[in-house]
Amino acid sequence: MLYHLAQYFADLAGPLRLLNSYITLAGLGTALGAVLTWWVMPKLWVYLPIDRGRAYAIDADKSIGKPMSGGVIFIPIFILISLLVVPFDWKFIGILSCVGLAMVVGFLDDNSKRGWSEYSLGAMDLIIALLASLIICGLEPLVIWLPVYKDPLEISPSLFVIASTILIWTSINATNCTDGVDGLSASLSSMAILFLGGILYGIVGHADISEYLLVPHYKQGADWAIMSFVLVGCLTGYLWHNSYPSAVMMGDSGSRPIGLMLGILVMACGNPFLIIVVAFVVLVNGATGMIKVALLRFFKVGIFSQIRYPLHDHVRYKMGWSNTQVLVRFMLLQAVGTPILLVLLLKIR
């Protein structure tokens, strides 16, 4: 018995050394992101634009005068640490460039007196989502996996780019719409990205586990996971200062690149339906409002006219929830719902 155990661990020695190196990189990146963001944020937010209030938003007057666009502080920290700890690949350089571009677009909107139009922002988001999708696939066929159907599917680059662009664009805007309650967007996003990091590291990035669960194995899964954990670390450092009552807000310069990374990591996992699993609260809170506006503006259909969007405004205005209740209850829904949905996604195939 002991002999067989010794042989087993001897056979695992090589993979375990690799495993330990990735764990070290992920832990180091997460800790650096959290500490640097926490330390640097108060020193630099005095140079940020000041919030001037938002029309029709609940409690908008409480945000007036606070520094906003905090994303221009923690997103560069995320990019820098990722360059240091993520194994080098030109694909990751391209993705980080897209994240930086999304941050710049968001900052320009935050810093403008009247703000960019919805169509201008939507067009820029679409361009960035398209670039990210092209970088992920590298114009080569990709193997993906889907709910219910157990066999992996190889899809063409054109089909992948179309589907990926739509998903990433939706993720950017849903995350941006969720940024309306202190700590809400960063908390829900970091939770979703943490789950994605676990999937990338422990499921699709692990040859034995992916084979057992009948999902494709991606050699770069652990590399993507390190990047996701670094972002979670940066969001943790930011949340220290953004918890209610917030001292600083992320603005579009933070919410847009976070939404971009959320969509990118979902596509890196190889299953677009994971966006529903890990971020269904973000989608219901933010993306449903986009559906309401589109139906009303382009088709004159007011089916959701009695519901106020984003949904966090509806529960505060119509149901009397406090900011803390919104944050805690939305997080509980996502924390409990995601593991259940993930088990269903993986096992019912």
C-alpha cells in the first residue's frame, strides 16, 4: 500500500512542481494587486475628476464632489502586475492593450463635461470587443464546449468572433450599468472573475479533471487564471476605499475594462454560457435595462415600463432597500447561485 502511494506521488512530482509555480505566481500577483491598489489609491485620487451627479439616479446627490474614475489608478496596476507574473505571450499583450484602451475610453467619458453619447460609447465598446475577440481566437478554429451536449465542438474563427464580440460587448455594458451602488459592481465582478479563475485553473486548465468532466483542455488555462486572480487582487484593494460610504468611485474607466475582462475570461473558458453562470446577477441588473431601452427606443414596446433599471435602482426606489441591503443580497444571490448553476452546467451533459 505504501509502495503504491510512493509511486503515485513520484509520478506526480513533475506536475506538482509546475502546479506550485503557478500557485506562487497567482498568489504573488493577487497580493501585489491588492496591496499596491490599497496603498496608491488615496495618494492619487486627489488628481481624479470630481463627480457632478447623475440625472435620475437614486441618491446621486450623495456622490457629488467625490473623486471618480478610479479605474485609471487600479487598471494600470493590474496591467503592470500581469506583465510581471503572467507567462509571456503576445496574445496576453494584445488583451492587456485592449484593457488599457477600454480604460482610456472610459476616462475620456468620465472627464468630459457632458459625457459621451450612448452611441459613441457603444461603438467604441464594439470595436474593443471585436479586437479582443480576434486576439483570443488568433483567426484559427477553436474548440468550445456547451451545456447539455457532451462532445466538444470545433467552430470557425468567423463564428467565434461574432459570438464573442456580442458577449463581450454585453458584458462591458452590463458591468457599467451595475456601477451605481457603493461596492456593488466591483464586488459582483470580482466574485464572477474569481469563479472564472477557478474554472480556468482547476477545470479547463487541468488535463485530468477536464478529461473526467468531458470538457476541452486548454494549455493556457492556468495563465488566464493568474491574470484573473491579479484583477481580483486589484479590485480588493479598490473595494477597501469604495465600501459604503465610498471615498472614491471607479467610473467608466474602471467598469468598462472590468466588463471587458469578464467577457474575455468567459470566452477563454471555452463556454459562452458561463457568463450566465458566474455573472447572472450582473446581467439581470444591467443587461435587462439595455433590453428595455432597445425595445422602447427602436420598437416602441414598453413591456418593462413599470420596472426601473438598473434593477438596483428599482429595489431601492420601489422596495425601500438600503445600499447595504442591495449589496449584501445581490452578492448572496450570486454566491449561492453560481455553484449550483456550475454543477448543473458541468454534470448535465
